[in-house]
Amino acid sequence: MPNTSDVGTTIVRGACPHDCPDTCATLVSVDGSGRAIRIQGDPNHPVTSGFLCAKVNRYLERTYHPDRLTTPLRRVGPKGSGQFEACSWDEALTDIGARLDAIRNGPHGAEAILPYSYAGTMGQLQGSSMDRRFFHALGASKLNRTICAEAGRVGYMMTVGSSVGADAEGVPDSDLIVLWGTNTLTSNPHFWPFVLDARKKGTRVICIDPIRTRTAEQCDEWVAIKPGADAALALGIMHELFAHDWIDHDYVARYTTGVDALRERAAEWSLERTADVTGIPVERITALAAAYGRAKAAFIRLNYGLQRHAGGGMAVRTIACLPALTGHWRRAGGGVSLSVSATFAMNKDGLQRPDLGPTTRTINMSLLGDALTTPDAGIGGAPVQALIVYNSNPAAVAPDLTAVRRGLAREDLFTVVLEHFQTDTADWADYVLPATTQLEHWDVHTAYGHLYASLNRPAIAPVGESLPNTEIFRRLAAVMRLDDPSLRDDDLTLIRTALDSTHARMTGVTFEALLERGWVRLNVPRPFLPFAEGGFPTPSGMCEFVSPRLAALGLDPVPTYIAPYESPESDPMLAARFPLQLISSPAHQFLNSSFVNVPTLRRAAKEPECVMHPDDAGLRGVAGESIVEIANDRGAFQARVRISDGIRPGVIWAPSIWWTKLTDDHRNPNDTTSQRLTDLGEAPVFYDNLVEVTPVG
């Protein structure tokens, strides 16, 4: 690839860049004029299997959108007005370079410059290569990218050692599948065919979620847990595992440490206590524990929603203990998977070059509101005087949007945004720079839901004057006279650098192999059983039921339950005022704030909505299809209500993340979320968020 099929049509191999475990292999058809006319999933890829999700199926509509940015823009109106004029690349980069130079040479130095990015693309090049080199060489502040996965990553690491999990391709051999806090059909759809293969053999599929999602609707059982109670349920299951001796004693003795302390902790979690905390009846907890304990190869698929509360890291850590207790790691289809990203071993230091600049402070992206408005609030000294945003849309996705907007409105804050569209964040920029989409640039990809590396080849020429992120930062480095030779590396050199790894799992994952096939499986067995014989990448080499690292941090070294910050247990007075727990996971048609402006997808999503249980709606006099306000002390937003028994009483679900400029009230659920952080990983607590609902009008 590329190759020619129909006369005049070329097919180019690529990869989906978006923040999804599936990292699909794509085939893009390009006509003789150079225009992409079709995108489809690669039928030969073992995970993609020839289909794409509802969002990426519309990728051409996104690429050729009439509102696509095609030239650099310079602000001409007040901050936040979204008023710009076109300018040339030379004008934009010269002025941006001069402004950043002035800050770098000013009293606070380059640490007053903050990059802000996340997973708008998961590509190793366009997401984290030349940009990192540029900011390291400049001496800018570093960004702790915590906004999505960090609590779960750290919690999982404290038990298992790193983000290595069970192989999805083993799922057809599972004898029980537990989908825990994951709406698979929306957020991980290419995992579902493996689930169906297992079901054909009689495997039971259980979904644990406060909401009866489209995934829960398709499962054999929906377990409606209270938000934030996942660790309590895991401990209650362990209580039953120990009580009935559903333990693999040989595996525990050989490959784990701390089982006695874990047994004592589990003994504290009687069925009655577990039921009280989780809201799940005793008989259902008993049945769930029995199903798991009697299984021989149970697969637990976790996702990141369950770690977005005060005890989120500990919740993941606790659940991750289960397959080691029962020995399910020994067999294909057994184990637990949150992410398999650490199975890849690309040369990230070579790609990002952290050695290029001085040691500088690190600012947590989840505290952006504080960083921009209260410079002494734990960020260390210099105020943020320049903000460079790419691969993210913080004016829609960051917590505590009131504080974020207040910071973005500062007249003394110089803001540059690299984007495809004029998003909420772009409206606050001084300069907006047009970036290429995945169809227009090179990239190389890992995955966090499967074990295949992928190459993305450019299928079409850049639309308008758009440039790849890598090229924008190369040009900016040249303008600012940053002279390290690595700042001039082209994209093919960057790809080869990323693949320059001596790790055994990367054997055979070469640029040449990727050019030929588009994707290559890591050098691991099929299915991959990472911990069948122990070998956990923890300090002890064991699955750590007791974690000395947590003890060193002053935290409980044994799995435990931490109640949400905003709950009747932790703050009864607040819960009396705001009795509903808000969950704002992505809508089926959106991926966080990506695709919100694609017309067909926005029409499918219709408008901001929320789902309430009939009991909660009745108490508040809320009628179905009416508009309600969802509010707390931090802010409010409006949505049209849908009443359903497919949600726990006391919970409200507002699928997100709408651009605020595309809503009637110019708000979204992040107007109500806080800047509080999780127990592990310093990540945001988006779903630890109490609100009240009132009818509008």
C-alpha cells in the first residue's frame, strides 16, 4: 500500500488516531484528483475486522468540513469573541516567536510558557515528538497529562506493575466476561466481536455500571452499582472468594505477596456491608462472587469511568487483585485489562528528547483553571504568561470551566491554538494555526486495547495551508533560533527513531514491515498470557496485594474503599443540597469533544440530554422531554431530560462533551465539575460530582 484497485483510485493504509483502545487500521480510497472518497476498516486486521465506529465512519465529512481551518488566523476582536483575520504563516510564526522570546527573556523565564495537549491524536509523531523536543529545548514548563487515565494507570501499576493486561484475542476462550465500568459498544466496539465469540460457547457476560448503557442492554446481566463504589464490590467479592476457598493457592503462593493482609481486609467486607455501600442486593453479590470464583478463565474488562472519583486509583488497584487470587491469569481468556499500552516499547526518550533542556516545573493539566488564575496555587512560582494548546479543547473538556474561562480571558495571557476547527478554545486564542488531519500526515501508532503497531501514511495533500503538528513546531523552532539538530528531523526520521527499540517485544516491528502491511503484531505469543507464570513488573516481581510503594506515600498499602468526595458518607450536608450524582461520559456520537461539529453526528445526538430515574424525576416534578437545569455551587447547564429506569435512582447521566458554542446556554457538564484530584495519579474526579435538577420555565 498504497495500491490501485479501480482505475484511477488508490487505496492508502492508515490508522485511526483517536483516543480509543481499538486503534483501527484504515483503508482510504483516493480518486484520480487526489480527493479521498471512502474510508473503511481493514478487513484483514484481526481487531478492526473491516468495520469502523459511527464516528470514524464520518472522518471524510470531518476532513472536508466547510468550517475546516485552512489558513493561520490572528485575533482582531476581544478575547473570547472568536473574531479573527487571516494571515500568512510567516506573519503568524514571526509574531508568535517574538512573543514567546519576550516571555523567555523576561523576569519569569521560559517556565512562564505552558504547553497543553492530550489525545486529540494518539499518534507518536503528531501527539508527542517534535512538540516535546521544542518545549524541552525552550525550557518551558512541563505538563502532567492526567486528564483521562492517570488514576487508573497508577492504581493498576501498584498491583500489577505496569499497563500490561490480558490479551483481547484470548476472550473467545473466557468462561466468564465482566464488563466493569465500560460501555464497550460506544468506547471499545472492536472488543465486542470477541465477546460474541465467547457467548457462542455459552459464556455469561455481566455488565457492572450505574447506567444501563447500550452495552448493558446486550449483556446477560446488568449490575447497577452506585458510582464510586467499585472497590467495595471488589472487596465483597474477595470476602466470598476467601470464605468459599475459591482461591488458586498455588498461584497465590508462587506469584503474589501480601495475601494474609488482603484476607484480613476482605474479612471486613461482609455481604451486608458491601450491599449497603454498593447498593447491590446481597443475593446478586453472592451470585457474582460465585460466578467469578467458580470460573477458570474470567476476563475483567475495566475502563476509565470508574476511576473518575476520589478513590479511583484504589478502585482499579483493588479490582486488579482478583485474577491473581483465583489464578485466572494462567489461562487464555483470563485476567484483567485496563490498558495494554506498556506492552509496546517504542523509543519514547529518543522521540521526545527530555535531555534537550533544563529541569523545569510540572503543572497538572487537571488544575488548568487554578494555573491560569491563581499562579501561587501549588504550581511553583511564575505565572503562566503563554499557553500553547494542541490536540485538546480545554475550554470544553477541562474541569471547572468557570475558572478555565476566567483564565483564558486574561488580557496578559498569550494563547496559541493548533486546530482543525474554531473550537471553544480557539475562540480565546491570539493565533489559531491550521493543523492537518490523519488523512494528511505521517504517523506511527501503538494501541491500548490490542497488540498491533500501525503506520499511518498520508492519503491526500494537506487541505488549504494546514500543516502537521511536527512541521509547525519545526518552523517555530527555526524562527526562535533553537539550533539543536534534532529539531530539524523530518517525519520519516521521527518514525524510525520511535521504532529504534531493542526490546524483544518490538522485534519485527520495523518501518519496512509497517510500510508493507500497515500494521504488525508485537513479538508476543498468541494469545499473550503475560502473567501465566508470574513475572509481574513490580519491584517484588509479584502481584502486590500489599504495596510498599503505597506505604512509602503514606497511603494504605492494602486494597481499601475510599468514598467519593461528594457523597452522603463524606459530606452529608452537601448531599442534602445536591442529592444526585452526575455522570457525564461521552455520547455515542462523540469522542470527548471531537466530532461534535460533524453535522450528521450532531444531528444524531440531537441536543444535550440527561437521563433520570422515574423516582428522581417524580420528586422534582420533571416531565419527560422537558428542559431542566443541572446545577451545583460551581455552575450549571441545561439539557433535555429523558426518563428511564435504566439508571440507578440518585444518579443522572448527561452524555457529553458538547462544545459550549453549540449549546443553547453555552455551557456543558464541566461547568459543574471540580478541580479536586484522585487518591492516586492526581487525576480529575469528573464523576464525583453532586448536583440538583430543576425544571426550566
